[in-house]
Amino acid sequence: MNMTVRIPMLLNRLSFELRRALYSFRRGPAPAVLLLQVPVLVFVYFKGAGPVYLDMAGIMAAIILISWFFTSLVHGNRKIVVYTLMLLTVGTMLQCIFIKEAMLKQPEKYSGGSPAGSLQAQYLLAFAAALVASAVYFNWKGISSMKTCRLLFLISMGLSLFTLLFATAVGGVRNWIRIGGLSIQTTEINKLLYIFLAAGLLGTTDQPSRKRIFAFYFVTGAQALMLMLQGEYGTLLLLLFVFFAFLFLFAPEIKVFLRTLAVFSAAALGLVMAGYGVSRLAARQPGAGPGRMTGLFLKAYGKISSRFIYWMHPEKDPLGLGYQLIKARESIVLGGWFGTASVTQLPVKTSDLVYPALIQRCGMVFALLVFMIFIFMWLEGMKVFVRKADRYHQAVAAGIVIMLFMQAIIIIAGSTGLTPLTGITLPFISSGGSSLFVSFIMAGLLVTISGNVAWKGCGYEETEEFFKESPVAAKYCAGIRHFNHTVFGPYFRAAARRFRRSRPEEGEGKTDHV
């Protein structure tokens, strides 16, 4: 097509989309979200952080307007956008209050430039990344291919290995890569990659083969092993929730999910019993040091068991492992139903314990409203999953919704003392560039999937497998089958025949065997 003809067509399309977005903006809930910034500004002003929030007001207004135009362009779910923007408004309000509190303690740190400069950069980069990722997903059909899945798996393993080798341990966890003044949390990126890996393996065909399911087990096991070596057990728990959700929703038979759940439960129980026995044996023989593998196992077991011990009895170590939970409970009690002006010295209040900090400053009523927004967002995401006709888009939507919602549930329950505390963030509310970056991308992808995506992922290259067959691998597998058939097979068949002959016959006055 001639360029002189294409440019006017694009301008006409852009003008039409702008008019349609403006019409839906005036008649939709977007103006209410935009006006929500006014009472939030008043509230933050009384908290003393009004100038800091004013620095963020322009960026928030731009994010709201561009998000609404993008949603209108792709015909996406507008409720998901509204809930996301409401959570982002709460997070911005809370982070501005934290910045003001930090300014009072360390004024020299914020003497030059805008106090919210770092937060502004995080929002702009995360929002730009979400728009780019959504545009790529909207147009790139090849993301569902096995070739792309293999590439994403190699990237995730490379990030994990690089982190293990070069990252510095913070609190016994290796999950941060520092490049100059920039810190990147690789586990956040791997969470997003895992969703696409799971969707590519189980969502590109209506009946995933055994090879696809085995590849899904292999990918999950490799990711879980890397997370355990990094000491990132909160993300590991989140990964396991997504793993079982994918098996339940997309495995060809329910017995695959039930068998996997039974094996995993038995293995977890066995590891708990083994850890208890080995730890008691090591306590009885303090002079004999454990081996390297035993030491790693005891270290992991001790870290997990201490979470449960100090969750139930944080007063046993009030200045150590129980300190965070004691301070979180103190913040919740002080906050009451409507918040308080007194501030408790709460550790990691901007990330892990952001929910108790929200309760202390805004009250339990406001915190419950935030939790309800997460529930409404989850319900809208489930609607996208149910109504989507293509299985691959269903899988990606389900992975994103489950990942975001379970992350919120885990950190809210842990920080309020309902479950053991884990070191993950609350989406859109906790600070952290990597977490905010991935949360923005997930929300943008969910809105894109809820719209009119032009391509179908189900059935694309469904004959190709994750593991490519090679002559060496084929000979290796044939040798294993031959060895099993000639060595183990006759032994088990003979044992089965002896067992059948040893069974009593019916009618001999003995109990029938079933």
C-alpha cells in the first residue's frame, strides 16, 4: 500500500480511537478514579506528605489516562484497569508517607532534587514496560511456540545461575543482582517467565501429551531447585501454588493432579520427618560436624522450621527472628479501625510488612477495603479465564491472576500473623522496582488478553515437543528400556506370579481378598 494512503488511514483510525476512548472515559468509572486523587491528596497532606504526593500526581494522572486509552484500543476489561489503578493509588499514597517519614529522620539524604524522584522513575519505567509487553503479546503469535519456551527456560536458568554465583546474600537469600546503582530481583522476572513456560507446555493443545506434562514437571523442578538454593522460600511457595493450579486446570485428567498432590504431600512429610530426625541426631553429637549436603539440608530445614516456631511464639526471640512479627502485631493494634498518628518503628515497612504499616496509618477498615479490591480483581480475572475461547490465552490469564492473588494472600496472611511470614511483596503497594515492574506487566497482559487478541495459541506447533529428540538420546532411552525389560521385568513378573500362587483360593473358609 502506498505510504501516502497508509498515513491518512492511520491518522483516521487514531482519531476514531481517541474519540471512542473519550466517550467511554466520560461515561465510565475513569473520572472517579481520577477524582480519587483529590481526597487522597488531602489525606496525605494531613499526614505531612502533601508536597511529595504532588510530585507524583502528574505521573498518576498520565498513567490513568493512557491506561484508559489503551484499554479502549484493545477492547479490554475496564474493571481490571480500575482495580489496578485503585491499588496503585493506595500504594503511591503509602510510599509518599514513607518518604516523608524518612525525610524527617535523614533530611540530608533528600536535600537535592525531588524526594519522590526514585519512585517517579520506577513508575515510568514499569508503565512503559507494561505497554511494550502488552503490544508484543498482542501481535506476536510465536510466544506460544516450543522454541520460545526453550528460550525462556534457558533465560530463567541463566538468571538463577548468575544470581547464585554473583549475588550477595541479604538475610540468607540470594536474589538481588546489583549493576552499578541498579538492583534487580531475578526471582520476580522468573515468576513471569514461569507463567509463559507453563502456558506453552499445557495450553497450546487441548490434550497435553505425557512428554509435555513431563517437561512441565522438569521445568517446575528446576525452578524450585534454584529457588531453594537461593533461599527464596516465599517465591517457592507461590510457584507451587501456580504449579498445582495449572495441573488442576489444564492436565488432561484429574488423576494427574491427584497423584501429583499425593506424591508431593508424602515427599513433604518425609522431608519434615527426616529433618526432625537429622536435627536431633546433630544436636546429640555436636562434635561430629555434618557433611556438606547434610549441612545444606539442615540449614534449609532450620530456616523453614524457625518460621513456624516464631510464628506461633515470637516472644521466644523478641529481638531476633520474632522481632518482625511482634512489631507487625503492635502496628495492627495501634492502628485500630481508623488509623493513628503515632508511628511504630516497623522493619521493612515499605515491602514485606507494608500491610501492617497500612493498617497503622489508615486503619483496619481501609486495609479491608484494599483486600476486597484484590478479591474483585481476582473475580474479574477469573471471568477472563472462563470467557476466553483460546486455551493458551486462558492459561496465561489464569497464571497471572493466580500469581497476583496468591501473592497478595500469602503476604497479607503472613504479615498479620495468620500464617508464617514470607519475604514477598504486596502487588502495586509495596516498594521495589522489580516487583512493581513485573506487577505492571502482569496487569497489562491481563487487560490485553481480556480484549480482542488477533491470534490463537492453541494448536500452534502442537506436534513439537519441549525436548528435541536426538539420536544419542534415542539410543540412551532404548538402552534403558532394554535393560528394564531384560533385568527388572522378569524379576517383577516372577514375583507377581509367586504372589498370585500364594493367595488362598475362594471357598476354603478364608476371607476373600479384593
